[in-house]
Amino acid sequence: MTAPPARAIRVAVIEDIREVRDGLTRLFATSDGFSSAGSFRSMEDALGRLEPNRPDVILTDIGLPGMDGIAGTRLLRERFPRIPVVALTVYDDDDNVFNAICAGASGYLLKNTAPARLLDSVR
């Protein structure tokens, strides 16, 4: 008798650049062991629509228009304390890493991270 297949990791993406958002969403939707739990162009949009399709992991850009990803991470951690939030950004400086972690991010990845490594990190 074989074990039942593991449930896919449901990933929500919060990213304002459409091409990046669509690429990440497609990566998770088409990779074994993952599925998309939604993609959002702003933190405000995500905060208003995450609840019904609750993800297992949230990837958020730091440099979002309106509410930035650091302030948004604080709110996400308050609303969804058991869901890991990973900061995904172009910024590679100590201040942004420190601020994201202090806000409650579980991790920090650069946008140019190779897809296989991104999947491994989320897993």
C-alpha cells in the first residue's frame, strides 16, 4: 500500500510588477508539490482577499506602492500568525533584511533567486 500524496503547498504572491507576479504564480501553479493561493498587486488587495483562500506561505515584495511589504508583513503576521511570510525583493542590504525580519518575515529571498532554489526555500 502506498502513502497518500502530500498536500500541495499553497503559495500566495504579493507583487506589484505584473510580469514578476505572473511568473511567480505560474511557477507555483505548475511545480510539483505546490499550488497558487492567489496573486495580488498590492498589500491592501491581499489583506482584503487572502482569508477565503488561505495560503500555507505568503511571498511579498518589500517595495510595494501604498502599504509597503514591511508594514504589510506586520499586519499579515497579526492576522495569520501561523503562516510564514517570506520577503521577496530586489533589495540586498542589511537594513531591509533587518526590517523585514523584525516585522515578522520568516525569510528573505532576492527576486533573482533561481526558480529551483526559490521552490526549495519555500518548501
